[in-house]
Amino acid sequence: MIKLDFSKAGGLIPAVVQDYKTGEVLMLGFMNQEAWEATLSTGKATYYSRSRQELWVKGKTSGNMQLIKEIRIDCDNDTVLLKVEQIGGAACHTGHKSCFHKKVDHESVKVIGRPVFDPEEVYNK
Amino acid sequence: MIKLDFSKAGGLIPAVVQDYKTGEVLMLGFMNQEAWEATLSTGKATYYSRSRQELWVKGKTSGNMQLIKEIRIDCDNDTVLLKVEQIGGAACHTGHKSCFHKKVDHESVKVIGRPVFDPEEVYNK
């Protein structure tokens, strides 16, 4: 098993998630050791939910899983970069393709693009 | 001033840094409120160094600054994405263009690409 440094932020490391084809940054999640091992062994992006304090297989509720195409590790072994195929075309719970859909424009923030799906349909079915 | 949620990880939020032209993910840094404000006001990526526990203007030592071209904020206002022009062509202290130059290959890790500069020349001059 490839070892990462989980010591710096309470046992969690950030995982940057990028569309493997377009390079668009889709989201950032956190992983503990268990999430990292699950991601490696299943090939599906698995995080640790800080709000729910539990292992979180991305897409388990919505069906919008992230299939791992490539994994990079940074120079300090304390951050990972996942290149994924995003099932359903959207990573964000708002229905937007990317969680980073708000752009800083001078002193304000503008929403870029439109949701790919309707969150009410996906999460309340 | 655009407000971010600094409450979740001891006053720090992750900042994903992407080459504004190629989309390559260069590094991940952390920001506190002061670093965020400095980034907005100066147009140069500024982080909080967790190891040195101080404000860190990226490139202050090496000259390899990051000029801000665009800033995105995520759905929860707790992560930012910086699209930057990387002066000197490399973001990593190892001399590699990206800090994410180690690729997971089955059970091992392979270094991708070669350093753009010699760290000894840049940091020990």
C-alpha cells in the first residue's frame, strides 16, 4: 500500500478531483486512511465526510460515482489528485458539473453555467 | 470583501492552483483570512505556510510568483480554485512544473517529467 502523510490535518488529506478528459477541476474532498485504501481497492473515489463524520463513497446516493482513471501524489505525500470519469456529468450536489461554479468578479461572485441535473429529482427520489 | 468559510479546518481553507492556460493542477496551498485578502488585493497568490506558521507569498524566495488570472469559489465557500500564470514555469520546490509529479502505478509510484529548474540554484543563491 502506498503511504501518505495523514498527520498534518487531523488525519485528513485533501483530494483534488479533475475530469480526466477536459482537466476541469470538479471538486475537492478529504480522505482519511480508510477512504484512501477504499479508493485504491475499488477504483471509485471515496472520501471522508467532515460534516457527517463517516466514509463517503461519492455518488452512492445520486448514482454519480467517480471512476478513477489516474492518481497523482504531490511532492510532500500529503495531497492527492484524482483524474476521474464523472458518471452523470456532474460532481456538485447543486447539479452543476463542477463545485467551482462561482467566479470572483471584482467585489462580487457570479455563477458560471447551469446545473446538469435537478438536485431535487436526484436526491429526493 | 467576499466572505469564505474559514471555520472547518482551524481557520484554513484549501486553495487548488491550476495553470490558467493548460488546466494542469500545479499545487495545493492553504489560506487563512489574511492570505485570502492579500491574494485579492495584490493579485499574487498568497498562502499560509502550515510548517512555518506564517504568511507565504508564493515565489518570494524563488521569484516564481503566481499571477492570479481567475478565482473560483466552491459551492460551500470553503475551498478556492486559483487559475494562475506561473512565473518561471514551475510551481514545485523540487523544480518540477507541478507538485503532483508522482503517479500511482499499481503498487508503486513513478515520477513523471523532469525538473524545470535546479532547486539548489534557485534556493541557495
